[in-house]
Amino acid sequence: MRAARVVTLVLAAHGSADPRSAAVTHAVAGRIRRLRPWLDVRAAFLEKDAPNLPDLLRDLPDGGVVVPFLLADAYHARTDIPAAIDESGAVMEQAQVLGEDPALLTVLRLRLAEMGTSPDDTGLGVIVVAVGSSDARANARTATVAQALRTGTRWAGAEVAFATGPHPGLDEAAVRLRAVGAHRLVIAPWFLAHGRITDRVASYAVAHGIAMSEPLGSHNLVAATALDRFDAVAEVRTAA
């Protein structure tokens, strides 16, 4: 028997006390609607912002797919979002996180280009700063972003640094890059939006004379990546 067509995409973010974070989530949801106007797209949050994810899911009569608006496949994706779905009692399926998608790497390169960096700058060292996790597997996947970003450039190097949790931190990443010949550093936030953590990173950058690019933010490639995650689940349901 063919399953009912999935008609709702719920973009599920963690939520933040900083309104800039929710603004990006809603902006990306808006981009998804413009890319696919026949799809019902909702934004929801695990905490601190409205609408709350379990409350929103209870109001969806036909179910749908929850797409975690998260980069790392860690605790929020593996525990918090499934718990919210269970709490709601709704018939929902969960897609994969956005992860280290090539489209998002393209956006990260764009953010660096916007601040004047060049792929041919042989003296450049790029610190990709991300949120750390207690999950070593998630950290290992995040660490691949730095080397993927460096591919095709002539930079002295690229290193990942974790703004919270495990090492290496920003200081350690800077030391490593200078040791391989970088005499100019930039920080590239592997974050979807500004918030309190990126503000701390920005303060570090100012204090150490390091330029910092913008987070990924609202971009059509971010929206397209969320749609890819939705489609991977919706296509399986349609074929069932």
C-alpha cells in the first residue's frame, strides 16, 4: 500500500536566547517556501524560542518530516528531537542533520571570500571554529570541514577549533597554523547563525587581531540542503 504524500517539513532548531539565531531559522524556512511553494514549511525550536517543537507537532494532522536545523549529528539530533517527537504523539519521521554537506562548504567559502580572502594566499591559515560535542564521532566529522575547505587552495593550512567542549581550542589551532607557515589567520565560524558563542569567538578574534567571517546564515544553499534531507525521507515513504 502506498503511503500518504508527505506535505509538511518542520525545520527544528535548538533555540537561543539570542534573537539573531531564531531569525536565521525563520529566514531559511522562508527560503525553503520560495524554493518549493507547494510544501508546508514550519519552523520550531527545542527551547527558548517559539513555537516549541512538541507543541507545533501536535497541531499537524497529517504528520511530516522533522529536519534538524543542526550541523552536528550529536545529542540534540539523537536525543532531544526524537524525545520531542515522542512527547508530541505526532506521526513524524526525522531526517538527518545538515552535516558537512558540500553545499554548506560552498557557503563557508563564500563567507570567507566576502571578507577578501583568496584561495591563492599561501600565507593564510584558516581556523574553522565549531561547537564541540561530548560525542567523539560528531567531533571527528566536524574536523573534516577544515581539510575539505582547504582543498583546492594554496593556504598554509586549515585547522578546526572547538569553541566549547573538547580540544583543540582557538589558541591551539592558531599555534598549529603558525607552525606550518601561516603568518595571517582568519576565523571561519562553522555555525548557522550568530549567538552568544559566536560573540565570544568574535571577542577572541578582536583581542588577537584576527579577522572573522560571518556564519553560514540564511542562504539558498542552506535551504536546499535542508530540502535534500527532507527529500531523502519523503522519497522513502512514497516508495513504501
